[in-house]
Amino acid sequence: MSTAPSHANASNASTAVGSGVFQRYGVSEPVSKAFPTPLDHRLSQQLEECLRSCDLYESTEEKQHREKVLAKLCGIVDEWMRGVCLQQGMSEQMAKEVRAKVFTFGSFRLGVNGPGADIDTLCIAPNCVDRFRDVFGIVPPA
């Protein structure tokens, strides 16, 4: 199966650290902490073969296109963030240092998206950004 892209952060996962000690991520416990059995591996392989035979995985080209689109989106967000900072009177140097971050979630983040699926994204901006003014262009009444 495809793996989650490297730009995405883990939010709801538990991982084995060291000798069987689990580090918890997120707010809920994992369904199981047991390692997969040989039967689990065989069934996963059969499921993956079935999904591939039904063309439910995107092509390498499509995956590369998604990565390019995300990179372009991050560039757009960086430029927008720089513009917001400059409008607020920050110096060019300060504006370059202020960053917003784009996170992915949903099927793309989990690495289970099919061909033609969307990419769910969330932009987190620093507190110098006013959602109404800088995102929606709404100036509050004086």
C-alpha cells in the first residue's frame, strides 16, 4: 500500500519505541498494540492485490502531480503570508521569517486515497493573521 507523504505530520498514532514501550499520539488508545500475525500479513496482501486489480490506487504520475500541487499550495500560502505581514508594516526580513503551515488530513494523509480523490488541507497561520480581515477581506466596523 502507499505510505503517507513525508510532509504530513502524525497526529493519531501509537508507535513502538525501544523494547515494546508504546508512545501515545492523539486522544484515543489504539485498537490494538499487538504486532501483525502471519495471517494479518497474508490478508493484507490479498486485500492489496484486490484493490490493485480494481485500479483503486493512483498511478505514480498522479501521486507526483499531487505532490507538485501541494508544493505549489505551500508556495502560495508563503506568498500570502509575506503579503499580510508587509501590509501590517513588518520589514521584508521579518515578513520572510513569519510562516504559516499547511497540513494534510483525510484519505491523502492516511495514504489511502484513490485516483482522482481530493486533498484535504488545513492552513495554520500565526496570530498576527486576522481571519476576517486577512482571509475573508472583511473589515470590522470601527
